[in-house]
Amino acid sequence: MVAVSIGAVNIPVADVWGILLHHVTGRGAAGDPALDQIVWTFRAPRVALAALVGAGLAVAGAVLQTLVSNPLADPVVLGFSYGASLGAVLVITLGGVALGGLAGLGVSGAAFVGALAAGALVFALGQRQGRLAPTRLVLAGVAVGYVLLSVTSFVQLLATPTELRTVMFWMLGSVAGAQWSQLPTVTAVVLTSTVVLTLFGRRLNALLAGDESATALGVDVNRLRAVLLVISALLTGTVIAVAGGVGFVGLMIPHLVRLTTGADHRRLLPLTALLGAVYLVLVDLLSRTVNRPNELPLGILTALLGAPFFLWLLRRDKGLDTV
């Protein structure tokens, strides 16, 4: 409610509540048409999308860190974000001239396809003798990510100044263009993925003890990793497709939750989703108020907030020296 009320034009929370109540339930008066448009058409879907994106990235980060036994893993490290960026940049810069059917997907669709393609490639390269190897997954993700980033950089050289501005703003992340039509699909994917992954909580807890211990407890480790990787790629691709490349959420938020509630995934994942949602709503609020009337990409602020946190984490947690 507060995030919706604050912006270039500040609107009292009571008025925001009245407008939202009118649209959701039909009760009350619509109020001032200009304020109604600001709240319902622009800010409410934006805040809702920021919450969904934050929740999705945070949950994906928490699962990937357990999946590859690496506290620094997240959708960026495993190349998902770079695949999404390449797909979107290809459509923005080349469009229908050279891409044929891909251009028909639009920027969001191409980003989604790019993220899933990157995930599939990392999945294929991360196997050793038919089994997923955590260290190999991370190395494959880093290698694939740098290759995709280099191709993306080359494509940017072909862009016009106007296209380049769009490309850079998208790659750094934004929910400025959020629309109600985007929310049903994103909501379904984020909620369903979070619930399903939470149901895997006991098996994720078993992975924390190591592959041998998990196998002794009856967990098919290789199959579990494959399922978790597919769900994480789907979740990441969906949210990046609508918000662009937002970094550090999947890295920072899971650690904050672990510091306060422990590593039990049955509690960790729902709380990570909640904190990730709140965090990105606050970051988006800062992005549109810190330099009014201009807006900052989300990635700039998440990096400014996330990098100092990890410097502190490196000093605090001696266990990271063994990663």
C-alpha cells in the first residue's frame, strides 16, 4: 500500500485503499479519474510484479545454492540470466529482419526461451557419466554465461542509440512497464514453483548433508537435481522475461533468511519468497523516488545493496574459504 501511494505524485494511503477496493470488489466510488489511473493502471501492477519477481528470484537462488552445494550460486552464476538477456537483445536490435519466428515471441517471450535454452545447455554440460556434478554445473554455468555475454555485447554493437538505451535499461532490470495482463502467468509460475519446491523440503535438507547421506536416506540424488534444475530454470526464465536482468536478489535474500531461521527448506523457501518480494518492492520504490522524475534500473540498486552484503558475508563466514 505504501509503495503504491509513493511516487512522482504522492497519494494518501486511504485513497489508494479506496481505489483498489473499488476495482477488486466494486464497492465504493472510483474517485478522481487521474488518481484512479495512476493507482490502478500504473502503480498497482508494477508493485505486484516487483513482488513476484523478487519472490521468484529469491526462491530460485535458495534452491540453486543447495542444488550445487555452493553458497554463491544463483540464476546469474548458472547462466540463466545471460541467456534471457541474449534472447531479448536479439529481438530489440535485430527484430523480424533476421530472427524470423523468434521475433514473433516479443522481448519477453524471447527472454524466456533464452533462459530455458541456457539452462538446458548448462544441464547438458554439467553432467559427468550421466550424473549431475555440482562443481561441474557451476563451471558450466560460468562458461556458458560468459559466452552468452560476449555474444550479447557483440549484438549491442549493431544497435542504434535508441535501441541501445532500451537494451541497457532492460538488461539492468525494470518493472516500469508492468501490466495486469502479465501477472496471471507470472503469479501461477511463482506460486506453483514455490509450493512444489517447498514440498521437496525434506529432500533438499538431505542434500545439505551430502550426496552419500542423501542416498542413504532414500533420495535419488541425480533425479532430484535434474527436477530442481528444470523448475529453477522455468521460474527464473519467467520472471526475467518480464523484468529483465535483476542481480543479487537470488544471492542475498536466501542468506539473510538462513541467518535468522536456519537452513530447513520447509521454512526457508516460503520465508525467502516473502522477504524477496518485500525487498524488490522496496528497491523498486527507491528506483522511482531517489532521482525523481527519472527512474533508475533495478539492477543498479540491487548491486549497490548486494555487493556490500557479500563483502560482509565473506568476512563473517569462514566456511566460504572452502568453496
